[in-house]
Amino acid sequence: MSETPRAGDPEMTTYRDVQLSPDFSELRRRFRRFVFPMTGLFLAWYFLYVLLADYAGGFMSHRIGGNINVALLFGLGQFVSTFAITMIYVRWSDKQLDPAAEKMRELIEGEDQ
């Protein structure tokens, strides 16, 4: 089912024009240049943790102090790195993506909306 357009909605051709525009291509390129390497880095870190847990039990069970061992620190590091990556992305996006996306939104929708 197709939805009936409402007054003030941009035409579908506008979206196609934006998708093919150099500004949109640049916005996608910026996004990918950040997200793909960061995702690769995080996945490498995660798989290192999984592989060490599976194949380096002696190392991972090494006690650091009390009941705290290397595996626990690596596991907590997964949470810390997830939050750190999120904070880094939000700051980067605020500076690199949001201004360009806002400019494109204003061009599509008009500044009065």
C-alpha cells in the first residue's frame, strides 16, 4: 500500500535527487570512514577476548588480586570500550555529520519546518 502524500511533504523525486547528490555521497563517505574502521577495531578486540577465553585459559585465569582475574578485566573492558566508542561516535557525529545532515534536511524540507 502506498501512503497518501500530505501537504508539505517533499516529493519522492526530491529524495532520489538527494541520494544522487554529491553532498549526500560525501556524508555517506564520512560516516563509513568512521564506522567501518571502528567496527573492525571493536570486533577484533571482542574476538581476541573470545579466543583468549577459549584457548588461553591459563592466562585468562591468572589472578590479579583477590577474586579478580585477567578474564574479568577483559570482560569489563568490553563494556568500557562499548561506552567509549559510543561517546567517541557521538562527539564525532556532532562535529562531522550533524551539520551536513542538518543542511541537507533544510534543503529538502525547507527552513520553515
